Amino acid sequence: MATTASTAAHTSLASVTLEVADPEAARRFYAAFGVDAHIDLRASDAPSTGFRGFTMALTVSQPATVDGFVRAAVDAGATVLKSTAKSLWGYGGVVQAPDGTIWKIATSARKDTGPDTREIDEIVLLIGVEDVKATKQFYVERGLRVGKSFGGKYAEFTSGESDRVKLALYKRRGLAKDLGVPVEGTGSHRVVLGGTIGSFTDADGFVWENTV
């Protein structure tokens, strides 16, 4: 059963920085994809192989908008990891950007109510962790507030109105399966989380930097 908590002091994910080998090429891709306002980019050649342990997830209003974002990503150079299709939860697809970042685009709707709006309802940084409960507690102790929690499978933290991206946790193996990629991966995650809770690296190797 899902649980909701709202007693902790409100702290949230302030920024997401993707580390890429070619920032200019990445900027062109993300502008064409339509998500450049929601992420930051910086150069890095840190070694990274296989699954990087996270996905950026776009929630939109209807299947036509899912198709529009997927089409824009592919036209700009992305690779399709999962073709768009209906599922138990709605409709969605998965693509991988040229820089290696995996993006999932989905909607809970199964039918269109109009044309593609190209509007994003929500962006979630979903990180794959070995122990959801332990990692959730780790972040709660640093001031993040739990919005949704499904036992040891999934946890989602609340975000402020000005926050560009929401943070959520998922079992690493389950996340890889959902994205259609092998779970194995080594080296850098190639993503940096920004906030006001200090600079540190969590148990799964995700790096936070203080934005103040």
C-alpha cells in the first residue's frame, strides 16, 4: 500500500546536470527534443559502461504527445530502446540520447483527446538503487519529504513549484527491466544532482553538489 509523509522540512532536488562528452552536440539534441529548459549539461569524459543506473522520465497528457516527443528525439539522433506501445499503466516508449542518457516518455491515458501538445506535465529523475527503503531513509534524514512510497519497490519525493525535476527511487534491477536494458553497468553514472542539502555521494554512487 502506498504511504504519504509530509512532516519533514521541505527540501528538494534543485537541478539535474547531465555529464556529456560533447556539450554543444548535447545542447542541440536536447533543444530539438524539447527538454533543454529542464536540465543542465557539462563536459565529462568519466568512464561509464552499460546501464548508468537512472532514467529521466517525462509524463505527458496523451499518446499523441508521447509520439511527438519520441519522434523529435529520434529525428535528433536518439535510439529507440522500447517502441511506443500500450501497457497496463497507459502508453509510452523509451529512447536513448546520443550522450547515453535514457529517457522514458509516458502517459496514463490510452486515448488521445486532441493533437500533440508538446507539453510536459512532469519530469522525474528515477534512480536505480539496491535498497529503496534504506536510500529513502537516507534522503529523509537530509530533509527530503516523501510524497509516495510503495514498500521496498518505489519511493517518490515531493518537489516545489519552481523545481524543474522530481526525484524518485526504484530498484535498480527493476528499473533496467522496465527500460529494456541489461542491468550491468560500471563507472560513472554521468549525472549530478543539485540541492541545498550539502555535497556528498549516496550509497549507490549518485553525486550531489550544493547549489548554494
